[in-house]
Amino acid sequence: MTLKASPLAFVPFVSVDNMMRLVHHVGIAQFMADLATEIEADFARWELFDKTPRLASHSDVGVIELMPTSDGVQYAFKYVNGHPKNMQEGLQTVTAFGVLADVDTGYPKLFSEMTVLTALRTAAMSAVATKHLANPGANTMAMIGNGAQSEFQCIAQKAVNGVDTVRLYDVDPAATAKCAANLADAGLTIVRCDTPEDAIEGADIITTATADKNMQTILTDNMVGNGVHINAIGGDCPGKTELHGDIVARSSVFAEYLPQTRVEGELQQMDDDHPATELWQVITGAAKGRQSQPEITLFDGVGFAIEDFSALRYVHQKIQDTPFYIDIDLIADPDDPRDLFGMLKRAH
Amino acid sequence: MTLKASPLAFVPFVSVDNMMRLVHHVGIAQFMADLATEIEADFARWELFDKTPRLASHSDVGVIELMPTSDGVQYAFKYVNGHPKNMQEGLQTVTAFGVLADVDTGYPKLFSEMTVLTALRTAAMSAVATKHLANPGANTMAMIGNGAQSEFQCIAQKAVNGVDTVRLYDVDPAATAKCAANLADAGLTIVRCDTPEDAIEGADIITTATADKNMQTILTDNMVGNGVHINAIGGDCPGKTELHGDIVARSSVFAEYLPQTRVEGELQQMDDDHPATELWQVITGAAKGRQSQPEITLFDGVGFAIEDFSALRYVHQKIQDTPFYIDIDLIADPDDPRDLFGMLKRAH
């Protein structure tokens, strides 16, 4: 067969390999700072977006989710799974890929791996929340849970908010050792801690990113002092939380998209009308963020489709005129759009 | 960078080009007969599936939809757009791609074009409905609307139900000429008709597949005689129908998944409790199909996620040990699943 597909048939594909090349081409810290800027810009025009809680398919061992959104000009969705038991089988807990498409034609314009990209945007999102909610001068972060997300969180906080010290804790000391080794040349002061109490000592920011699919109590009420900002990242699906409810009760709670967070986040422990603010309102000035120094602020992060939209939009811009993608023949493009069958027939 | 991705990182990708090669390798008619068998088998175990209406993002000029489903062992979703105005711009009205994944791990196992595959499965679905609903011996079909779907419908009806004569009509005679030319060697008697009335003369089966996004009346009540089976395929989104409501009222109506069809199909013209039967119940014997020779049966087809699941499952089987796919590096697969950052860092 010598059929030649038209340019319209091709969609740029960014593989894992090319995503990593692109990240290093830009620089990891710069990439996350850029993502934070893009997410902040999209959150500032929040009301333009089609918003819907993700569409989840649950099984006994995990979940597969589709996360779509659109600003009326571009459309994006992400496929993402969450399978905590995968780790024991040598597989990723979370893998993801996504698509950016043109609303006017419905044609996809980017197909990309998003396992690496989600790790980057999740950290950028925490950094944006911290920027708007932590006390001024916050520069020490406790990082509780030193798994796949931990280094990204630390680097994003340095890049966006000037965090200079990270205090690492994990139930598995090998995870802490891995995290510390990976961050050795990141320009951060790294403190390896033996207990969560030790880790949060002197921390202005506490970020929790643990993976167990259970109601956990990573932090108990008496551990959290006044004035801290907490990013609770690991509690992100029904039945999976990290904080004792009393901490949530004492905090001012901020979320991405409340209809989703009340089901998936720390807020699932609270009444459906528990006070909480959507972060975009803090960014636009429509609502107040932190109102006093001693206040505890809690970003109950679960991940929302607009963050993926921002990330895919950014990657689409960045790959132009680079070698960090290949074109794949994803779209059937017959000469006469009514003649799909003729195209198939002539391919013989 | 010389990083070598592990086998787990790769997902087979079937491009448009390779899908067409695969279809010709199997044979178009055989491929559709096989798809009909797979769809019928999956409809027979309907109750095992996670079912949800598709998730649609509407704009002024079209719609982008995600259609997921799962049988608890495998998960599939399709991305599909519908942009009727695309045709005037030399683009496809409908383009699609999809993914088959493993429920146990959440890992994708097939990424495939689905523009061509959707055309094939849509025709196979009509043939399955016709097999279970048309009068015995039905062998003449009126094909109203001779666009991108028409030839597929004709060939599937021949392959599955022994239809030997097709009577073609389109408002645009050029479309009819194209359809007739494409079917010239299909082993069908082809009758080109100048009016819809002419086309349905003597037809046992009437299939409508028109593309305008409006409430159309392709068939009026007095055109439809007793005993026919109608496949109304083109009315497939809110505000888009093909039949006069009186025809729907006179017919026994069968649908794929009623919560979706009542919003998207011909049934959107009727009250929410208008009697209708899901086709899977006819296939399993749980409900009656046609009950008398003079009855008019109407398959109000809008397309449902399980048909895409069946098609992706079939393609996944068929590509094994063939050259009709390439492996793409879609999944990040670090040696230590907790060390995603280390993988990124070492890629530098």
C-alpha cells in the first residue's frame, strides 16, 4: 500500500522519552515554574471553563478516570488510573496520558504521555496554592510521604515560593533516602527525619503525599501548630484521606473544585456544607485567602482537569519547532470527507 | 539520551493506515461479520458492564464526547467528535480514537484510531439489530443518506443478514453516485433512486444515516408500510432526529441504552416513558423483539460505548502476531515505581 496520508491526518505525540527530553531542555525547575504560571492564569479565568467531576470507573483494586474540560476554544482530557497495589507488582500506582483538541473542529491536536506531566503539574498546583495561602516568608517545608510525588513537590516549592529547606519523612526510610539522594543537587537544605513529629518541627508548610488507599491519619491534631499551611495531596479518592478530621475542622479549607473535593478530598470526612473556598476565587480576589498569621490554611488538593488542560496547552506550545514529538497517523482524512469507504477501499 | 524503556512502557498503537491494512487482511465483509458476533456476545452479557451515558462537551458548532465502559476485566473508552459543518471545510464530521485498558492494573493495552473502526462497528451494530428485529427473509434495504456511513451499512447487512439489494437515495445525487460506485463490486444489486419514496418501494429494511444537525423528517408517516424494520442511525444527539414522530409512535422501538437514547435518539421526540426495549434483552430472550409480521420495528441507534469496547477487544486480538501496529512509549516505567523523579533525572 502506498497511500499517503494528508497533513490533517497527523497528530503530534509526545512519548515519555520525549517528555523527559523536553523537561530537561526547559529545565525541571523552570518547567514547574512555567506550569504554575499557566495554571494560575487558567484558574484566573475559571468561569470560562466547562467543569465536571471526573468520570471514575472503580474496581476492587483501583480506579480509572477520565478528566475532561474545555475553555470553549480548546478541549482537553486526561486518562489516569490509580492502583495502590501496583507498586508491589513493580508497576506505577498512577499512569496517565491526555489529549488536547480544537473545539471548533473536534480534531485532536496533541496526544501526550501524562505520567511524568501529571507529577509536574501536581507539584506546580501545590506551589500555586502555597503561594496564595502560606504566611509570607514561609521557607521550610515538611514533606510527609517520600514516594513518586515528593521530589517534584520540593522542587516546585523552591522554584515558585523560594522554599530553601525540606524536612523529609516516610514510614519507609528507604523512600526518604531515595528522595534525599534525588534532591542532593537541587539547592535545598535537606533534613531526613525519623518521625512525622520531627519532620514538622519548625515547618511553615506541611505537604502530605502518601499512597495508601485508606482513611489514614498521617497528621493528628496535636501535631499541627498555628500559622502553618498544609497541602494535603494524597487524599484524592473516596475512602482515601490523610488528616485527622479535627485538623480539617481547625483549618481554613481551600479546594480546586468543591463538587469533586467534597467526594474525594479530606472534605469527605466533613459535612457536605463544611465551609470551604475554591482557590480560583482567592486568585481573582473574589474571596479571601489567609486572614491572619496564626490561621491554619489547608489546600485539600485532589487534582482537577483544568490543571491538565494548562499542562497540555503548555506542552503543545513548547514542542513547536523542537524534535520532542513524532507525528502519528491518528485521523482518517479522505479527500472527500463523505468518502471514508472509498479511502478504505483504495487502501487495498 | 540512551535510556531504554522497559517492555511495560509500550502500548500498541493502530494508526489509520494500519487499521485499513488490518481490515483488508481480514476482509471487509468478514471484519464486519466478526464485529457483529463480538457485539452480540457483549450485549448478551450486558448486565456485567459499567454503563453510563457518554460525557459530552457541546459547543455551537459540534460536540466532543468520551464514551467509557468496562466489564470488570477490561476497560475501554472512545473519544469522538461530531461537527456537521466540518464537511464544508474538507474535514471529517466524525473522527475518533480509543483505548483498551486492563482493569486490574489500569495500564492501557491498546491505543487505536477509531474513525474507520467506528464506521465498521456502527454498521455491524445495525446488522445485529436487523438480525433480531426484521421479518425473516428480509433482503432488500433502502439506504437513505449516502454519506460516509452508507457503504458500511450495506456491506454489513449483506455479510450478516444476506441482504442482496440496496436502494440508494440522498438529497445530493453525487453522494448516491459515490456510494453506488464504491459498492459496484460488493455483490449487491444496487438501485439508484431519485426520491425517498422510490427508495423505500419494496424495501424490507429502511436504514437512515443522514448528517444534518437538525430535527429532520427524512421519513414521513405515510411513507412507511407495515412489516418494515427501520434502522435510524443519523439521529444521534440532542436536536438531531430523522423520523417524523408519528412513525416512532407506530413502531415498536428498540434501543441500545435507554438513558442515552431518550436524550439523543428519535425517542427525544417522545414522552420520557414512551415504551421502548433495550436490544440486549431481545438478544438474551428476556424481552420480545418483533411479535408479528405487520409490526414496524425501529432500531433507534445512537451508538453506545459497549460497541466500541467490543471493537477494540476484537482489534486487540486480531493484531497479535501481525505487523499492523507499532509500539509507542506511552507509560513511564521506572525501575522503582516510587522513583519517577529518579527516572526523569537519569534521563538527562
